[in-house]
Amino acid sequence: MKKNVALVKKLQKMRADILREIGDTISTERRAPQRDVGDFYDDAESEKGRQLNHLLSERDRIKLAHIDDAIEKIEDETYGICEECGCEIPKKRLSVLPFARCCIECQSEMERQGIVSNETMEDKLLYKDVSITDIEINDE
């Protein structure tokens, strides 16, 4: 039981770190100077940065959902069980990726086949517990 408490704390810290990074990104974007004049290359560079931030935040939302799922599984006592084959996920994998949903063999097979393991992308991107109020924005 004590081990589960430590694992939940580790996952909660990971979640808090991701939320802080998202908040920092939002804060930085808000403080970015708005320019009135620029050329095509300036606009392209700015758009490239926005797209990269969107991609990173999408990955963060998925990671947050996986972390929350892992915490739920710990509470349900189903943590460490592969969602694909039902076998136990090796402890070494869980120590490296504590929110792993599948064993290495199943994950590798899904990646080889090009299957996204996040159910439908839309379901995971509609993150259930994160709102802008969860993110501390430091406008200093």
C-alpha cells in the first residue's frame, strides 16, 4: 500500500509539472510583443511557432489523460495490467513510464500497425479535468 501512495505522488507530481509547463507557455505567448508590421517570413516563422506549441500541448493533454488513467487504475487495483493482452506490464517499463497502458510487445505491435493506442484522438483531447484554472499563469 505504501508503494502505491508513493506512485500516486509521483504521478501527481508529473501532472503538476506538465500543468506548470503549459501555464508557462501560455504566459510567454501572452507576453509576446504584438507587431504591426512584418513580412511574409516573419508571419511564417510566427505560425510555425504556434503550430509547434499546439502540437506540444496536444501531447501534454494526452500525457495528462494517461497519468489520470494510471491513478484511477491504482485505485481500482488494475494498475500494471496491459490493456491489450491482459498480461502484467513489466515493473522495469512502469518505472520508466509509470503511466504505460500496454506491455512493450503490444505497444510495439500497435506502433508497427500504425494503431493509435489513445482510443480515438478526439476522446483523449477532450481532457476531462483540465481547465484554465488548473494552470497557474505567472504574469509577472
